[in-house]
Amino acid sequence: MINKNKIFTKGVLDCLPLLLPVVPFGIIFGVIGMELGFGPYVTYATSFIIFAGSSQIVFIQLISAGASPLVTLTSVGIVNSRHLLYGAVLAEYLEKLKLRWKILLSYLLTDQAFAVSNKYFKKNNKNKFAHYHLLGSGLGLWVTWQLSTILGIVLGAIVPEELGLSFTIPLTFISLLVSEFRKSKHIIVILVSGCVALLAYNMPFKAYIIIAAIAGLSVAAFLNRKKA
């Protein structure tokens, strides 16, 4: 039990630095949800059910703009499709877990949790309790996101637009990439993905996300094969 608690706590602590921009991001979402007329219950329900900031923003914006359910669900699915890659990467470390654990960890798997737990798994792949790290990092972000959304809902009417809080949305994802700037091949993959995303940004159904991901993965595979 002590080992489990230590690993869980480490997961929470490892994820803490990445949670700083999550708070204003959650507040922003709460504000946007209220401004678009969804009300406190529906706005919060998206944070509890979808639990993915960028996807939630896409969801409420499309719904408020009158988009069809098919377009809305497809767009949200595309935005969230990167989690399939996360799951594929972590599968080798979690494949022996029971189904209830896999369902719980899949729900808690976010960009931040993946970033810190994937590193931990690589270094501690023989530890049978390593999944508690993902539980800690994911649950830490979940609590932070829920509270931030509620705060945004409560304070939505009095948060001035002049604060420029929307800047923290890309900041949240940039913070995940800082540690990857140390290796040249990582920088190449990041630049290629970013450039492809910009070039394909106007494609329908937010398909630029998938195209950029495929381009980045292709470049990464090429660089790894060349190195081998």
C-alpha cells in the first residue's frame, strides 16, 4: 500500500507544473459556456463527460452555431483522436490490468497525464503498480479541471475580456513541448506538424489535426529508421 501511495503521489506531483495553465483554461471554458447560453449544468456536464478542454470548446461552439449533431460529434471525435495514439503508446504498460482499471485510466488520460506518466512508465516498466502514477497524474488534472470549470461558471459574468485569458489555451499545450526541445529530431517533428496544421487549418471537420498528426508520425518514423 505504501508503494502504491508513493507512486500515486508522485504522479500528482509530476503533473503539478503542467496544471498551472489549466486553471485559467478551465475558467475560460466556463465563461464561454455561460456566454453562449448553455447554462451552468450543461456547461459543467461537458467537463464531467467529455473531459477534454479543446474538444469541449469545439462542441459548444458548433452546437451554438447550429451545426448538425453529425458534424459536431465528428469534429469532437477528430479533435480527441490524438488520445488513440496515447492509448496505443501506453498499451504495452497497461495491457495486464483488469478492464475496470483500463476504463478508468482511459477516462483520465489527458495530454498532461500522458506526458508525465509515459516517462515514468519507461523508467519503471517492471513495477506492477506503475499505473498508479497515471491514476495520480490524471486524477490531479481531473480535479483541477472540474474546479476550474465551476469557478469559470460562477465568475463568468464578472471576468473582463481585457484579461486576455484565451492566451492560456495554447500555453497549456506549449508547456507540454518544452522538454522535447532538447533533441533535434523532436524539434523537426514539432515544426513539421505545426506547419502542416497551419497549411491545412481551413479543411472541414477540423481534419487538419489528423493530417498534422500523420505528418508528424511519418517524419518521426523516417528519422528513427534513418538512425537505425
